[in-house]
Amino acid sequence: MSALGVDSLPSRKDTASPLASDESPTLSLYRISDSSGALTFEAVSPPEMVTLSSSDVFLVDASQFASAPTVYVWIGNQASFSEKRHAVQFAQGYLHDQKAKGRRVSPAISIVKLREGHENSAFLEAFQKK
């Protein structure tokens, strides 16, 4: 390890969940849409499955869930080419902004891209845990 410039491995506490012990995980939902003519990124509240629209792309932030911290990019079947093309960039920018705002963001957070109708069980469970 020292040949690579690493003197020690991070302790277990450095890789812990981004939440303090007294906080409960929350789910956040954001819409990526170009229906106004320009690509927009806006928060959607409350974060519920019924809000997902086939004509847009959504970012689902489940990064605070200790079991599987993930940011999902859900792509509606009728989403535009521009929305699909920029979706992962929005997710990366979102995580960067969260870190810049002082939120503890683990570098191990996965960004998972899902198409409408092909949602995995972890994605569906995230909405049930909120």
C-alpha cells in the first residue's frame, strides 16, 4: 500500500452512513424535464411513485439509506432525447452540489439508471421506506 502512497486504510467510522444516529433516512425526488423548452431540474414533493411521469426523467435520491445508498435515474418511456442524454450528468452534479453544501456524501454512492417498466426491487422499496 505504501508503494501507492497510501499509509493507512480509512477507519470504519470514515465510511459510515451519511446520517447521524438520531436522523432517519429521507427520500428526495427531482424531475428533469424540457417541456418548457429548456432543460430544468426541480424538486418534487411529496416523493411518491405516482408522481413519476412517462414523459420525463426523475432523480430519486435514496443515498441516505444505510442498506444501499443509491441515486436512481428513472427514465420514462416517452422522455425526450435531451432528458435521457443529460440524466446521469444531472445526478453527478446533484451529488457534487450536496457535498458542496456540506452534506456528507460518500464516494461509494451508486448512480443507477432504470427505464420505466424495468424497476428493480431496491428502487421500489426506497419509496416504501420514505
